[in-house]
Amino acid sequence: MIDKLAGMNAMLPSTGLQGLQGIQGSSPLQGGKKAEGGSFADVIGQVLDSASAAASKADNLTQRLQMDDPNVSLEETVIAMNVSSLQFTGIIQARNKVMQAYNDIMNMPV
């Protein structure tokens, strides 16, 4: 997981929130079976992969725009950068929520 986040600092990529689609509409309890989205670790892995792909796409578009590629527009590049930024922010917020829940559980009196 650290390897997947290591390149996020320099990335300004794009793409949609495809990794989060597996979370929507899935129920954790479906007749004692795993949810359709897979295990929690699988969903987290998919979200990280999606964010990494978005960052790579934004970085690629940024480089192509700087080289005056006629097939890349400024609008497309800015949108890709913003999508990547939103995905990264969402991942950080989810991490913070998980850490807060862990701290709350650890601070419960026994």
C-alpha cells in the first residue's frame, strides 16, 4: 500500500471515481456472504489503483500540454488534475476516519 501511495505526491492525474463504484450499493451483509465489491482490502486496493491511474493520466496530460501537443487541451488537463486531487483527498479523509475509529476503540475503557 505504501508503494501505491509513494508516487502520489508528485502526481496530478485524472480519471473518475471508478474505484468507489464498488462501494456504492453494496451491503456488508448479504446472506452471510461477502459483499459484491469483495473484501474491504480488495475495495481499498481498487480505490488506490484508480487514484494511481488518475494521477498518472494527469501527469501524462500535463507533460503533453507543456510540450504543446495539439491533441491535449488545457481544460482536459485541468479536469484530470482536479479529479486526481479529489481522489487523493478522499483517500486521505478515509485514512483519517479509520485512524480516528482505531483510536476511539483503543481508548475505550475495558
